[in-house]
Amino acid sequence: MTSTLRNRMMLVVGLVAGIAASLMYSASAETPPEKLAATPSVACKPSNLAVAGGRTLKAEDFEEPQACGKCHQRQMKGWQGSMHSLAFKDPVFQAEWALAVKATEGKALNDCGGCHTAIGVTTGTVKFDPSMGKHGGFTVAKQGEHGVSCEVCHSVSGSTAKNSPTGQPGNASLVLNPGETKYGPLLKSVSGYHETQYSELHTKAEFCGSCHNIFHSENKFPIEHTYDEWKSSPYAQADIPCQDCHMVPVEVANQVADRMVRAKDVPNHGLGGLAAKGAKVEREIVHDHGFVGGNAVIAAALGSPGAEEHKAEALKRLQGVADLDMDVRVGKGGAQELRVKVTNLRAGHHLPTSLTFIRRIWLDVAITDDQGRVILRSGELDANNRVDEDTVIFGNHSVDKAGKPTINPWEIASFTQLNTIPPKGFRFGKYAFKLPADAKGFKVVVKLNYQSYDQAVADKLLGKGAVLVPTIEMKALTRSYGADLKMVEARTLASR
Amino acid sequence: MTHTLKHHWLAILAGTGLSAAALAWDALPLQVPVPADNPQTEAKIELGKQLFFDPRFSSTGTISCNTCHNLFLGGDDNRPTSMGVHGRTGPRNAPTVWNSAFHATQFWDGRAASLEEQAKGPVVASVEMGMADLDMVAKRMRAITGYQAAFARAFGGDNPVSIDNAAKAVAAFERTLITPNSPYDRWAQGDANAMLPNQVQGLLLFDQLGCTGCHQAPFFGGPNKRGGHFAVFPFHDGEYVGTYNLRADMGRHAVTGRKSDRHKYKVPTLRNVALTAPYFHNGAVPTLDQAVRVMATTQLNATLFEEEVAHISAFLNALTGEFPSIAMPRLPPTPGASIPTE
């Protein structure tokens, strides 16, 4: 290559680089500051949270929920007593978090806090206090105590998902931009109190997935994958996001799941109205902000306002989400075989979801013959409020990097057994039993039960005997069979 | 869940240092926010009080702060817009000075970030106290011998008589102008009989309608946020907008030039509002009842029944607090002259 040619080429390369640089410059000059910080903030790591424009936030930059609730009364009524409102205060979570912080030399402070108190993390006001509670506890500026409060979601101006270590929504992959402007899903929104900005992100499952998708921050193992479960479900295919089931009353959510349509397309949903007192535009749907899932315990136990309503909704949800069926046949070898089919009728994620290694959905099965003899018993709670290891439990089995069983999220490296029930899918519980020769028939009673966590977990976190974890019966089915294994009316059997 | 079990949960919660207390109505705090660079002192407050009542810092020697912010009334002048020197009137209604220390910003449009900053405004406003400039004010203060000693007592230093110190003194005095123990406050503190039943009904109505969205308890004004908080008035259209000419004023837009600030105002406190008629930024609405109707319509798109108007007005009357007794101060004299010669 002659030196002249090389010089020319360098000139060309230089020009291209210069143009590229100026393009980049002009792009950033015109990009609003909230779009620039779509990379997780160093101060919030290992969570994926970011603050728009790299601002330093103070607790006073966030309003407390009661201020919002004065105009957004319907939303406030739903949110109060929700698990979102208790995301920071929940004593079970705090105990777990405390253990995590101690085990990870502090890394878990932001790791868990990113979702549980995004305000505490972005303002740097969340602190671990080892002297509090059984294992230690946490303090935060009062604005941060409200967990996932109005200001957390409605300050979200963007997502860091693309620039997060996993490239997906999760681990609080949110950009917060608190201030006069509130971000939300409504078009043409105008308020006399604050500025408004339409946010497409708020209409999508990816928004919820920012926290309902949790990866181990070091080994990247997907510990909780509610969003991923949804993503590969028929609900995602039908464009039904999380909001359509978890931000409407359970009756409407059930219709969404049964019809597989958007909540707005459920006939007579009755959810239209104003999004705030004195608002100008009538909305097709004003979303509830109750985010009801399976937790029927904490809010009521803490006496939070709105707790009873939440408990009632959670029970309704748990009791409508799954269906039971069964059949009995002669198995190989002559023993009778009972198959219990559990269908995930109405959840757009697996059953259970989130902490699949801690939540308990199990089958309680009793077979008695016509003479009252117990032929089979499985899944019965013992004196310690626990079930034995042969119980059919729907959940995942988690282990650490050495393959040792653990349910501590900070230790989990993989799952060795997957037994959750996918959306619209089903799983079987199978039982072999031997009917006595003189039995004329038998009765099968099946219950699908739920506990938010095992009693051993509660004992460890809160102290032995501190609480009795309640069991919620999600579904029950009783059937009677003759000795020929044909189903009969219960009364018929009794009269034989 | 059994009672015992519930008790356990609450005990665990108490162990985390958090309270499960439901939201309640709060009484007006007895402590106002005080800036770090202007702590409250007796000497400063006393000097501020003298300056507040002294008309000699107006061009004609006739107008003091108290002229428009009459402390022996509701802290305003009960005029649509205030009358300054030479009978000139300004564009806006005088806000009450009582409890103004709880406001995050001052003036209707929030253009002053503090009481100190606010105090420097009206003295040089041509339609208010009409002084040519703040230097002239400083000269007058220095010319009054008694003030030199008072400023020295309050501030010390080499050159204590200054506009900044005068503003600090006035602000310090204004921070004592709070009116606690209104029927509402006593009710909020647990005296169930402090408000009449229709006043309680009025409060609940006031809350349910969404009024508390802006007029937030316990101050019943806007939130005390850094940089202030501003709301659009009027928000909805309707006959009152024209009748009372409510959109003639651009509000905070005139300060910031931002389109989003058009017709935005600081949310004024409703403490002692029964004493501060006429109402709104232009003082165009003569009675409290009518002000309630206008607010319901223009802000919440709600037409109230007359009974509801009466309940809300009754509640607003329950925001009239206890006024500390104020003795008129002796002012340092200017022997031989009505105002210091310039």
C-alpha cells in the first residue's frame, strides 16, 4: 500500500468515525434525559434499577401514597392492604432478607430491595439493622416503607432490561424518574395536579416482569420466572398481559381466562369510569390496584387497612384458579390406581409461581372403603402443620451449586425437579392402592391445598410457634366407586 | 385466624420498628419549618414584628405589611385585590400571612422560594409599598436610630442593618404566626365534640369529593415539596370560568414561561379561610359558599347539592384556629419627620 493511499484511507476512516460520533452526539443531545439512563445505576447494583439522567434522589422526591389516594381513590382502595403495599413491611420477607444480607455480605440489600423498596434503594435510605427482629431488620425513609407504592410504578420512565446482565426484564429493571410527571398507561391523560406522560411500557407484561422475574445476581439462575412462564403461555399468544388479570376483580379475571380475551373485551365488566376524582376523560377500564394473587395471610395478620377485602379476593382467586378431576383403574400388577388431574385453569403463569420452591400446592387424598376402613391417606397435615415427603407437591426442588437442597434464594444454583403446572396445562398425582377383597366400594376425597410457605420456613424466619401457617383449600372433589371401579352416586354406595 | 395469632403477627411487626397504624387526620403541627440559616431568636422576631407594622418602608409612609396582611383579621385585607400606595390596586388577592410559614413557596405563583425572599417583594412593587428600590429601603432603615440597635441585637456583625437581615427578621416573625387548636385540630386530637356533626360530615365530603387531593391535611394546602407544588385552576370549563374571569391570569406561566405552567397556582392553605373573603387569585368570588361551588365545578366537575355546600362551608369554618394575641409594637421614632428624609 502506498503511503498516499494509506493516508486517504485513514482520512476516509476518520471521516466515517467523525460522522458516527456527531450522529451519536446529536442523538444524545435530543434524547430526553430519562431515556439516557437505560443502564442499571451503579449505586443500585446488583439490582437493575436506574435513576433517569443519573440524578441523585432524596426521599422527598417521592410522594407518599395517601397524597395520590385523595384523587385516585379507587386505586388507593385497591392498593391499600395489597402485597405491593407490604412489599417492604412483610415480616416474613424482612426476616428472609436479613438472612440474605448477612449471608451475602450486604449484597442482598439492593438485590432484594430493588423491587421491595425501589425508593429506599434509589435514595440510598434503606439500611440493615442487625438489632431488629429475630435475624435483623431494615429501616428506610418513610416514603420507602410503602413498598411498591404509587410513586414507584408511576415514576417509571423506562426499562433497563436490554442493558441488564441477562438482557431480559427482571431484578428491578426499571428507570425511575420521580417528579412532576407521572407515567401511566392512559392516552390523552390530563391532570390539574401533576403532569402526565403516556407510557406504553405500563400497558405491557414486561412492566410487571421487571420485578416478577428474578435471576440470581451472580450465577444468573432464574430463581423466579413468572414473566417467563407467561411469555411462553397461551395468554402471551393472545396478548393478555398480567394487568388484565391482576388489576381487575377476580370475577373479571376469571372471565378473561375462560374466554381468553382482554379484560376490556369481557362483556359487562363494569370497570369503566374516571381514573381520578374530577378527571376529564371517561375510561373504558379503570384498573384496580389490588394486584391480588395467592397471599391471603399477611395483610390480614398485620391488620393493614383493606386487608379483609384482600383476603377475600385472594381466597376467591385461589379457589377459582385450578380444577380437579380423577379416575380409577386397575394398574399393572393388579393394584388399583388413582389418578388425580390438576389443571391450571386460570393462571397465566405456572401454579405455583414466583418462589416455586417455597410455595406449597399439594394434594390431600383420602380413600376409604364402604366399611369405613382407610385404604389410602396422603398429604395430611401432621401435628407440626407439615406434610410428609411422599405427598404430591406441585413445586420445584432447588439446590445450591454443590447440588445440596436449599430454599435460600441467595444459594440456589439450579432446580433438580420441576413439578409446577403450566398455564392451561395439567399434572397428575398418581396413587396405587389395594382394595380389600370384601369391600363393595370406596370413596375418594381429594383436596388441593395451598400454603404460602411451609411451617418450617415460618418457624425459621419468625421463631418456632410464632405463627401457624394457614392452609387454604383451593378445590375439593369427592367421588365414590364400586368395587368394579365404576363411578357411582355416593348415596347408591351407602345403600348397597 | 385467632386473636392470639394476630397478636403474634403484630408483635413481630412491632419488632421491625414499623407501625400498623391506619392513616388518620392530623392536627396542625406547632413547629413550622425553619431554615438553617435563619434560626428563630427573640430579638429577631421582635425586630421582624416592628418592621412588619412599620409603614415608613413604603414610598408614601402609609403602607405596611400589615395593611394588606392584617393580623387583627384573617391575615389579609378582605379586598378583591389589595390597595397600595396612591390608591393603586394590584392584580391579585392578598394571601393570608397566617400559617404562611407552612407553604413550600410564597406568592400565588410561587415565585418566592421562602418567606425571606417574599418579604423583599412588596416593598418595591409599584402597586404595593412603592419604594423605588431595595437600597432606598435600606437607607431608610439605617436612618432610624432605633433600628440600628435592634438589628445589632438581632444579628450582630459589622453591618447588621441590611435588606437581607430585614427580610430574615420579618420571616422569623411570620414563622410565629400560626393558628393551632381550630375545632378541626381539637377533633383530630381526639375531642369528638370539637366539630359539630355537620362539620365532620363536611370534612368527609371534602375528602370524598377529592378536595384533599390538593388541599392536604393538616395544612389544607399543597404539599410541602422542594420547589413547591402547583395546580391548574380552573381545570374544567363551565360558567364560573367566564363569570369570574378565572382564566385572565396566566398564573405561574408568567414566572417560568413554561406552557405546562399556564393557570397554575400554589395551592393555598384553607386554614382560616372563613376569614379571608373574597376568594381566589383575583378575589372575584365574594362568599365562602360560592367559593365552594366554584371549586367543586371547576376542579372536580361536580355540582353540589346546597346541603353539601353548607356542610363543606361548615367544615371550612372549623379550620379557623386560635390566634395568638399580638400587641402592637412601639416603633423606633423618627423625631421631626414622618418618614426619614432621603
